[in-house]
Amino acid sequence: MTRTINSLQNYNFFCILANFFVPLRDFMRLKSNVNIKNRRATFDYEVLERYTAGIQLFGTEIKSIRESKASLVDTYCQFVGNELWVKQMHIAEYRFGSYANHEAKRDRKLLLNRKELNKLAKQVKDTGKTIIPLRLFINENGFAKMEIALCQGKHTYDKRQALRAADDKRELQRTMRNHQ
């Protein structure tokens, strides 16, 4: 009889323990607030098409990205063979990394479907089109993803019009706020 009571107590203990770890596991899967943007891209380029690509990273790189220690300033994508690589992306070295830490500005491979790669390669061969990273984020599964876009460069008068439109919008919001 005592043996069955002990086994029931052990079973209850493990059920309580399992119920404790389930919320902890769900907590670890919460959506990350990492959202690193390339603000200059939408100002300098006209976005034609957007894609979401995975990135091939080292362990210390993903840890730095989770701490938001990355920058997309002056980044661009380029085809090398049949693969798409992101160039000039800065990911700071992980502060707890040892001798196995990564280089801050190395080329990183983007992971897309073959059909998407072929479509992008065909469109990049057209003059004036390029692939620019717009956003780096962590998805709900904990993987680092990059939003890239097929872009065409803007002329200076297009940039002036965009600035003028942003100023007008800001002025309109300011007057609406003052009249309420």
C-alpha cells in the first residue's frame, strides 16, 4: 500500500513539475521584439516586390541579433553563383563569445526557394534594379529572418517629393492635434 502511495505522490510531483515548465516553454516561444529596420532604403529606393528570407548564421551571431546588436546601414544583396548573399551587414560581436566569436562584417547567405531565387536573378539582370534588405527580425519560432525587396533607385526629385509629402502629413497631424 505504501508503495502505491509513493508512486502516486511521485506522479503528482511530476505533473506539477510538468505544469510549471509548460508556461516557461511558452514564455520562451513568445514573439521577440527584435525589429531592425533599414530606414534609408525606402527613401533611396522604390520598392517593387518584397520577400522574406532566412539567414545562415553562427551561434554568436543569433545571440547578438537577439540583443538587437545589428545594423542594416549600407547593406545590399548580391548573387554569387546561384546563391543570394547579403553584404556589408554589421552584427556586433557577442560580448560573452570567446575565441569562437564571429567577424562583425562578413557575408551571410540568404535562404530562399529556388523559384524565388531564379525570379530575382532574372529581374536583377534588368538595369537599375537591385535587392536591398529592409528589415531584420526574429519570427515566432525563434529564427532570424530578413525582409528583402527588389528595388529601383529613386531620382532626386522623387526624394524631394517624398520629403514634401512627409512634411505635409506631419503638419496636418499637428494642426489636427491643436484643434482637438
